[in-house]
Amino acid sequence: METPHQVITIEHPENAHRNVTLICGPPGAGKTTLALQLHPQALDIGDLPPGTARQRSKIYARKAWRIGNNPHANTAVTRGAPTEAERARQRELCKPARTVIMLTPADECHRRVTQRNRPGDPGRELADQHDTIDTWWTAWQAENT
């Protein structure tokens, strides 16, 4: 995996006893790749069954909640979460020991998403992923500039 432009790691001392990592960033940032390097049992929205975004989000939330309530969880949870409010919601669900925010530049994310092109992957169409990259960076920059 190529090194992202910048990575921010935030430790959560109240959960230091847990081996759970929350990894955030735009599509194409390398979240899943990092998750699988850190933990063999990573929870990625792409692993969920086909369905509407709302259905997939509900399933994801239930799985993240189960991780948060399992004292022996050993996993990484990947989520976009460009804002602090979104990351706080994810921390509440999965209770990670740390959050990693991958700030891979937008142009690199667009290149990676185009290169890996997952045609026919419900909920992850190529155009939607490109739109999500731009939306992610807009939300991130609004909160962090």
C-alpha cells in the first residue's frame, strides 16, 4: 500500500484495553488495506450484503455495536466519517482504542477508485465513489480549516 499524504491517529485511553481500530477516510484512501494489515477480521461496509444504503447502514451499525459490546473484539472498523460528529457516533458504537484518519489526497483517491473499478458492486458504483470523495473532502475541509 502506498503511504497516504497524512495520517492522524487519536488514542482513546478509556478503551486502551481493547484491540479495536476505527479507520476513517474517503473512498480510495486505503482504509480497507490498512484494516486488513492490522486485523484479519475487519468490518468494512463493502462486506455487507446488497441492499439500499439505508439497509446497509443499519446492518453496519448493528455489527459495529456488537463489536463495541464484545470485550474481546480484535478488529478494525472502516468508515468514511469526515466530521467529528460522525466519528463520535462510530466511536460510541464500536468503542475503539484508537481512531486513524487517512488524509490521502483527493486526486490519489480518484486515481485508486478508477483503477480498482468495482463494476456492478451495489451501493458502490464508480460515479458514486467519485462523488463521495469530493463530498468527504468538502466536509473535512469545512471542519478543519
